[in-house]
Amino acid sequence: MSTLFEKYGGFSTVSSIVRSFYKDLLAHEELSRYFQGIDMATLIDLLGEADSHGWAAIRRWAIAQCA
């Protein structure tokens, strides 16, 4: 039995959708300010790996972004 993640195309499909969402989000006049200075490409890659590698890498990345 496959997961929903796998059913809908896995990392490549989901990351494409997420990248499109963040492109629109970063272009939004009011919301983009909340994401200034965030490396969205790295975040998306880490989220894609979280399923197989756990959340430790995301935690380390988030802490580094806040420093």
C-alpha cells in the first residue's frame, strides 16, 4: 500500500507544487515580508527529505535561520 505522498507523485510532484505556492506567496504584497531572508529552496528540499530522514535536519536549519 502506498502513502498519499507516493500516490500523488512523491517528492518531485509535491516539491513542484510547494515551489509554485511559495513563488506566489513571495510575490504577495502583504505576506512576503514574513518570508524575507528565508532560503525557500533549502526548506523545500529538507521537507522532502523529512519523511525518510526524520525532522532533525529541519530543526537544525530552522534554528540556524533564527540565529
